[in-house]
Amino acid sequence: MRAASMAGYAKPLAALASAAALVLGSGAAQAQAKAKEQFVPAMFYWVGPYAAGGSGIAGGMLDYLQMLDNRDGGINGVKFTWEKCETEYNNARGVECYERLKDKGPTGATLIQPLSTGITYSLIDKGTADHIPIVSIGYGRADAADGKVFPYVFPLITTYWDQAATMVRYIAEKEGGFDKLRGKKITLLYHDSAYGKEPIPVLTDLAQKYGFEFGKIAVPHPGNEQQAQWLEIRRSKPDWVILWGWGVMNPTALKTAAKVGFPRTKMIGVWWSGAEEDVIPAGSAAKGFVAAGFNVAGTNYPVIKDIDKYVYGKGQGEMREDKSRIGSIYYNRGVVFGIVTAEAVKEAQDHFGKGEPVTGEQVQWGLEHLKLDQARLKQLGAVGFMPTVKTSCDNHEGSGLVRFLRWNGAKWNIITNWMEPTKADRTLVHEKYIESATKYAHDKGITPRTCEPS
């Protein structure tokens, strides 16, 4: 992957921000006028402290859908259309965007990807009532993996809970085994939001199980001031710090860690702390930092080459202002979002009728029947690009696999195979899904669906 400069990331963000507030996506103005179109709301954020992630992921997802339109004519002749709506990573704005876009297109919204745990929480009841899937890939409410209670919510690929347990496994392997965790200190430095608090229940349970001391330190939004938090870390002297950040919080944490002398080789980032935009602004302070990921960086994948050929080769593309972002972690993550969107539509069409737009209710069926095995990933040009995924009525996560990447000062290097929690810890996590989802159902007066064993 090409190394990107800070200036290279700043330029597209500035260009995007100027047009992002209430702008229409390419081809979206005709979405309601044409019958054979699949409308996809593009609810992202191109402005504010989290713009790097929002614009990168939006770019990858929309470029992938555009590539399918240009190369294949969409899915069985049904082309994708979309409309952008700026959420500013704000719950109220996210709900406004949902209400504005949910009924557009010939069959209404295909699905909603809020790109925010807070917005996801705000839309669970609405999406369920409207029969529009809420897809939170690698974020959102972890216990929504239980499809019996959350039929229209899909925290796909892997949840924060599985990731937290896999992080503990990674730390244990570096320490020489789980028995070596006893007496160690692991501190969670987290974004003070619903997103940041997600891993706390699992890390609390694993601390009790393995005998390590678990500390947690909150960082207020947006996270560009952390002096007090890192002074506390220097005082308590943890063996490991898990960085659960977002946006400007991440480079600030890395630079402040360097100032107080905490080794970045003992820091592990959530996948929202592990992109180029998180480490490049931190300069040398980021070297050696490790982060989890459910996708990798790089342009040497057939799916990225096809986007370059069929989108940018035609003078189109969300990253025309700076193609160096293509192949970055966030851009490639957006491509994963696009793959999941298109595959759900394909599955729905295969079941309900090819060559016609599908409804949100039909896409929900498609999302419960995803089968992205190695053979399908090869057809998509995405082997090694993302993990395998297989969903069902009761399993809305579908994978649970992550990889760990290390920043060498210029690029992300893959340092592990796809990993998951130990079998026992995965059982612990899944039992927590059921326990938490069951309580949610009781509190809401929901009767869980009956699902055949997956």
C-alpha cells in the first residue's frame, strides 16, 4: 500500500466537508423515478472530529456499489442508487437522516448503516417497526448478535465483545499463556460514549476469570485532551493499555503515551483506532502500535483493482481528489460494507425473484442467509481482505474473526492469522449475548422468535 502523508488525508476531507451537509449521492436524484433501482441510504459523516473515518468508509462503500453498477449492471440488472445524508456522528441527526431516507427508492431503504453505536441504539426500535435492517458492521449493540430478540439488527462480522475477548487472548499469548495474566494490569482507555463502554462487561468477566486487574479510564468527546488520563496511567503502571478510541482521540493518545513514557508496543487498539488517519498524525509516536481489524489495508486485491478500473478509470469515484486513500484501512472497510450490502441484496433476489428491487424485509432474509465462504470471497476478489461470514436466524454476527496489525511507521503489517476468542471464552461471550438480549426482551415486552439451531 502506498504510504500516505498527513496532507494527503487532509485534502479530501476538506473537499468533502464543503459539499457534505445535505448533498445527493451520484445517481440518487433519479432513485424514485426508476423502477429497477436498489436504494441505499448513505448516512455518514464528512465533517467534524470523526470525518476521516466517515469519509473513508463512505468512499469505499459507494465506490464498490458504483463498481457493481458499471461492471455488472448492478445485481441482476437492478442498479444501486444512493443519497448522502450528513449525520455529524450525532444521534439526533442520525435519526433525522433515517426518517428522511427510509421511504425513498422504489422499495424504500435497502438497509441502514449508521456508522455510529449511538445512532444504532437510537434506530433499533424504528428499524424493527419499519422492517428496515440496521446493519452495524464491527460496531453497535453486541447482544444484537442474538437474532431471536433482534430480528432487524445485524452487528455483522464481529462484535466488540468478541473483539475484547480476542484482545485478551492476544495479550495472553504475548505474556506466555493465560496463567501469566494473573496479577497483570490491563487498562481500558475508552471514548466516553455508548461505543466506548461496550467492551467493559466482557473485560470485567475475563479479569475475574484470569486474575488480571482491570482498570478503565474515560476520555470525554472528542478526545483531544488526555493529559489527566495519561498521568493516571503513568501512576497506576498497567502492563497493557487497550485503546478504545475514535477520531482525534487516537493520535492524541499515542502522542500523549509517548510523552509519559508508556510503550506503544504495549498498546492494543480497537479497529476504530487502527487506521492510517489514527497513526500518521502521531508521527514516530505511533511506531510499534498494534490494532485489531476485520479488514486489511492494501490495493493488491482484485476487488480494489476492479474499483480502480471500472470506477476511477471512468473518471468517477469518491476519492478522485486524492486516490492515495484507496487501499487505506477505512476505505477498504467501506468496501467490506459494500460487499455485505450487495451480497444481502443478491441473496434476497435469489430467494424472492431475480431482476427486481427487494424490500427491507426481503433484505433482512438475505442478511440472515449470508454465506461468504472462501469460494465466494475468491469470486469477489476479497480472499484475505476480510474474514469468512455465515449468518443465520439466531446468529447475526456471522464470524467473530479478527486480525492484528502493527504500524511500522509507514504502513500496517499483518502480524497474526484470523483469530477468535478461545472456545471457552467464545462460549462466555455468547452466553452474555443471550443473557443481555433476554433481559432486553423482557424489559421491552418482546417475545423472542423461534429459530432453528444454526
